[in-house]
Amino acid sequence: MSFAERPVPASPSDPGGVKPVGPGGRWTLKFHDEFHGSSVNEAKWRFRSTAESDWSDQPYGTGNPGSEQLEFDRPGNCSVSGGTLTITARPDGVRSEAGHWYDWSSCLITSTGPKGYAFRNGYVEIRAKLPAPPGFWPSFWTWPVPGNWQPAETDVFEYFSDNRRRLYLTRHSDSVQGCVHTPRFDPSAGMHVYGADIQDWGTDFYVDGERVCHAPGPPPGPANLVVSNFVYAGGPPAPGSVGRMVVDYVRAWER
């Protein structure tokens, strides 16, 4: 039985007893969302990240046309039901306040809410099923806390849905370090666990509990978590395509 197929705690009642699927050792759970309820918990998450350049209040959301993204990210494309978060990227027609036109919409969440999470060192983990149609770009990543404009991030994973045999695991700072990992499964066919142990001595990346990559170098500084499902300009979806990223949980620990 693979790690992804093993039962996972649906709702930690004892935070000290919930351990990472990946690295062993002594860990304390610092942040988690099991996505129970009927909407995104806005005490933990916000729908706009400083990683995105085109902020808009009417309509509310963000876009990033300079980053090979075709979508405008808005709260309505995130839904919570049955213990999962679904981020839906779909055809749309949105003009931001700055006048940028978007033919697609999606959603992102970032842990900048009043009860959110920021960290420098720790292990972060997501259990998710990724979209199958080509043209979508789901990711789980970190971004510097608001006010820290250092352009650095850790991509726990990036996935371009035109190629189901590649996961991009990357640490961006003064240099780019990481791996292109070939999983033994189709990420769109079921739930799998993706994690990163981010420490001063480097970052270890995990897939279904297996350490698959190491990137040397310290983290760039305090960061928040981001979960997103972009529409990729480098290989756009076919007209009418819909891409769904389904998330079972997001969790973060510190040693």
C-alpha cells in the first residue's frame, strides 16, 4: 500500500499526535486546514498574494499577466464541500480595475489571514488531486510575507497538466536549486501527498512520504503558504476546458 493510499487523519483532535507523512523526528503541528465546513476559512486564508501583480477590488481578486498566467484569480472559484477544497480554473471573461482582460478565471489562497501562518524553517505538506486536462498549472508554494519584497519562494511542487510525468520541485533564492521528478503515478488520477522540509541546511522534497530531491541553501526568510491552480500561457487549455485541483488538507509543522 502506498503512502497516498493509507488512511490520513481527517480532523486532528490531538495536534501533537498528527505526524508528517514525510520526514521522521519530533514535530509540532503549527498550522492545518482539513477543509471542513462550507467555505474557505478566511481567518486562516486570504485570496490575494503579493506574488501577483494585478490587484483589483472591483472585481475582487488578482491576476499576473507578466508571469505566463492567463487567469484572474477570484474567491468564487474556490469551494469547500465534503472535507475538500476545490480550486476550479475555467473559461471566463474578466476585466480588472487596471484594465487587463482575462479569458480565464481561477482562485488562489494564501495563509495571510489573522489566524494564518508564516514561517522560516519547518515541514509543509498538502494532499491533493491535480487537474487532468492539458493547460493548467497547479502548485503548492511559499512566498515572502507581506512587506518582504525579496523575490524568493519554495515550490513544494509545480505541475503542468500537459505532462503528467513531471513534477517541478524548486527552491528560488539567490540561485535556483531543485529537481524535475518523475512520479510513479498519474497526479490527476487520485490523491497524493507532497511536502517540503525547509531548513537552514537546505530543503528536502517528499512525494508520498519518499524523499525525492534535495536543494542546498538556506530559506530566504519568513514566508506564507500559497495554494493555486493557474492557467498556463505557455500551453493554454483547449477552449471550454475546466481544470480542478482538489485538496484534502494543508498542514505545517516545526521541529
